[in-house]
Amino acid sequence: MEKEFIKPWVARYRNSHGIEVQTVGVDIINHRVIYRQKGYPHDCVCPRREWPKKFKREPS
């Protein structure tokens, strides 16, 4: 990807398998959410349009 602009965003979610993830930010240019999964050493990405289908917000 040539350009990206990451807007910070920190929140806890669970994926469809019940695994907790924490968001890092949103790439405004490429329309994707960057997040970290416990026990996984690298950042992960998900298209913004798919995010609400695959992840549910954890209560604060």
C-alpha cells in the first residue's frame, strides 16, 4: 500500500470465535481497521465494511 493515514482508536472487541482483540487504529485512506489479537505477535487488519459483521464490542 502506498499511502495510509492511521487514526488512533483503542477499544476492546471479540471476534466470532470469542477471542478478545484490541483495536489500534483505523486506516482512513485504505478503509481498514488495525487490531491486535492476544497471543499473536503481529498486527492484523480487517476491512471497515466487514468489521461490524465479524467483531462485537466488549462492555466497558
